[in-house]
Amino acid sequence: MDNVRAIDAVVNIWTEDALAGRPDRREFYTGKMNVDDETFTGISLDDMLHRMDRAGIEKSMLIAAKVGPKEHRACYHVPYDIVYDAARLHPDRFLCLAGIDPTEGMTGVRALEEAVRDKGFVGAHLYPHWFELAPDHARYYPFYAKCVELDIPIQMQVGQSMVYDKSFPRRSVGRPITLDSVACDFPELRIIGIHIGIPWTDEMIAMAWKHENVFIGSDAHAPRYWPESFVHYINTFGQDKVLFGTDFPVLDFERTMEQINALDLRPEPKRKLLRDNAIRVYKLRAER
């Protein structure tokens, strides 16, 4: 089972190009998130691949994140072409996720469609707290409808948000219960609540249990600190509903895999967590 080739569904590209033009978050990443200095300053794609190899991670989904409205000095957008170029260089290792900014309206919807249809992006990604708009806000609905039309999942941060920039604190708008309305209004939309939903993990589990189209991303929180109810869910009745992720560089690839191995999950649920669920939810080509 330790030979399962994992798929990491939540990864931030961390090259010099991807970091250029974004605000300095050193205090947040090296302080609160404990990211080491060497990683924080940026790593090459080759370095990322070496780290993935050491951890037994076959593929990573790279996020072209849209972190708040682009024009605000505390915010930034990672251009779609940066992750697209990485995936073109290493098509067997990297997949692309398109960040969503609801303030862009139909311009953003058309950009999402182009990324999927012309560049092979496999899903969408959303940070609701950066816009202080809960997941069930109407401004997201054109994007949700387009995801259904394109037959792609959308992953979004749920749970408590942090203070990433002291000059621009953001409210925690991503209560998992807000996914209830979205799942009811868009039963064909595959929704992944990433970051586990902490501190409302049981609420996130309830949403995934209620709705066939709601799933959970296990990223951003070290496995050794996962709530007991979440580990039990992965190992039993939720084994088809949770996708592995790190939110790299928030979590280190190798250390995260070591901690998952220490959870003593049963072989089948562990394989589903690390690989099979991502293949099914993202409709990837299964390569054994």
C-alpha cells in the first residue's frame, strides 16, 4: 500500500515566476505556517518534482490562484499560463486548476472556459474568504453553471480563514453549511470543500454525507492533527468522499505522506484517499 502513487489535488506553484509581483507573505508563511526559508523564496519545477518523488506523489494539481480582486495591493492573481506552461513541460506530472475571481463577472467565466477547452485545465479553484463572499453568494453562480457545462469540479476553501495580510484581514465566510444551497441548486456540480472545514469539520462531513456531489479535500492541516471524526470518516463510510491534498508549501509533501502512513488507515480507504477518488472526481485517465 505504501507503493500507491498519490495524486495531490491542492498544490501552489512556487517558482520565481509564480511568486513575482505578489505581496511579501514571509511573516505568514515562515511564521504561522512554518514554511522553511529555502522553500519560501521559491523552488524550481525540478525541485518540486524531486520532492514529489521522495514522497511518492505521482501528480500534482497546480493552482492558478486568484487571491482577491487583482487590483488591490494586498491581492494577486497567478496567470493561467504559468501553470499551463508547467504542465506542458511535465504533462505526466502536473495538472492545472483555474482560479476564480467573482468580481470579474462574465470576463472571468469566459477565461475559465478558454482554460478548460483550449488548455486542458481539469478544474476550478476558489478562495471565498478573499472576496468575503460565502460560497452560496449569487456572484459565483455563473461560474458554477459554467463548471457544470464544462463537466469540471470546483474546489473551494471552507472553514476558518487566516489573517494573511494585517492590512487586509478577511472574514471566515466559508462555513461548510453554505455548500448546502450550492449543492441543491447545482446537483451536477462536483464540489470539493478543501482545508477540511476546520473548525467545522463535522459540518463538512454532514454536507458530504448529504450530497452525492460534495467531497472533502484533506489539505492545509497536518494529518497528525486531523480531528478523530475525520480520520474515522476517511476509514469507513466516507472512504469515497475525501481527496488527498497538501496545499504545498503549507504542508511539506514528504512529511504529510509520513503522517498519513502513521494513521493506520485500512488499505482500500487509504488508496481511495491518495489516488482513486481524485481520478473519479476529476475524471482523470486511470493509469495503474
